Amino acid sequence: MLGCQNRCQTYTGYYQSHNPNPNPPPLPQHHFPTPPANAYATAPASYLFTPQTYPVAPQYAIPMSSYAVPHYAVVPQYPVAYPTPPSYVRPPPVYVTRPPVYVTPPPTTTTTTTTTTIPPPRCFQNAQGFKCCSRLMDQFLDMKVVEMQRPEWQRCNLQRFATQLQMEAQSVFNHSMESIVSSGHMENLSMYRGDLYCKKRSPDGKVVVLYGSAVPYALDGSTRPMNETELRNANYPPKYDDIGIHDGHEDNIW
């Protein structure tokens, strides 16, 4: 621009017509209000002159914090208040109290302890460990088993000795007797009258059992039971009314 100051056409204006039609049709006329002077900036007429200064844009002092949080002198009032959200009230827990359990105590049972006095044994075990119920009968058998060793008793004839022992015992105890003689160990079950029972062993190993018959019979050599008159005349002691049982156990002395 500086080299062609004298040769170039002078720039007369910013707006020039570049329409090739020299007679353009007239433009429609629009009526706009005329703006006041210097309201809008115009291009400079020539760059040789200082261009027209543009009006300075108004400056407003706005604090930076005003964009973030608006400040109101008076708290705005809204015609319709926002509905308050419903408050969810959590109901308290319901504690279920269990019914009491009543334990019925067992009935009190009063037990009366009756002290039973065991009666003294009716029998005993002799020196040989056999059951015997009469001291007199035990001594009687002690003598007879010694006499059994004499030659005149014919020790091999057990039946003869049993019969002889029976007769002598009936005359001593005034009661019908039963006698058993074995050559060795013997188990017996017997029912006897009163305390008339005893068992012994001879020096040569023979076993002798002597006891009163449970049903007394006549002592005249017959095998019949005694009648009422004979029983009264015999005048047996009250203990003869009891019937004892030997169950085969020598230690059962009751």
C-alpha cells in the first residue's frame, strides 16, 4: 500500500458497488429507525488517517463469587411450598414375652422304711460243713458214725446200718425218722419236722442223713400215720409243728 500511494486509485470508502449491472433495479425501501450517531462502528475511510475509535464496551464490576452463589437481600418467597417428603417412622420392635412355664414338681412320696429283723437261723453248719438243726442229733450221729467202723456192723451192708440207725434214733427222739446212708458224696432234698435234721460223714467216707418224717407215723413197727390220740399222747413240742425244707444247699441254714 505504501509503494503505490501516487499510482493507485485512492481508497474512497469501505463499501463499493461491485455489481456489473450499471443500472440495477431499485432496492426495496425498508424503513428502519435511524440509529444515533456513533452507535455502530464504521470502517475507516482511509488507512492514512487514524481510524475512528470504537466506543468502549461498558465494564460492570461483578464479583466472581456472584456466579456461583447468588446473594439476595431478602429471602425469596415461593407461593407454593414444596411438599415435605413423608417421614418413614420405623416402628419399635415388638418383643413377644413367652408365657411362663410352670414345672409341676413330682409328688412327694414319703417312704416308710420298715426295719425287718432277720430271725436267727434255725440250723447251723457242723464241723464237716453239713447242715444240722439239732445239737443233740449232731452229737448222736457223731457216735453212730464211729460205731459204724466196728466189724459187727458189717460195714458193707449199708441198708442194715440205715435200718439200725433209724430204730435207735426213733427211740431217742420219740419221733418217726428217716435215714439215708451212701458210700460217698450225696445230694438230697428233704422235708423234715421241727429241728430234726442232720447230716454227717463217717471216717471211711460214707455219708449219713437223718431227719424226722414230715408226717409222723406210729412207732409200733407199722407204716401208718399217727392218729389224733397218738399225737396228743406223744406230746411233741410246738417246734415240731413247723416243716423245714432242705433245698440241697448246705449253707442255707434258715
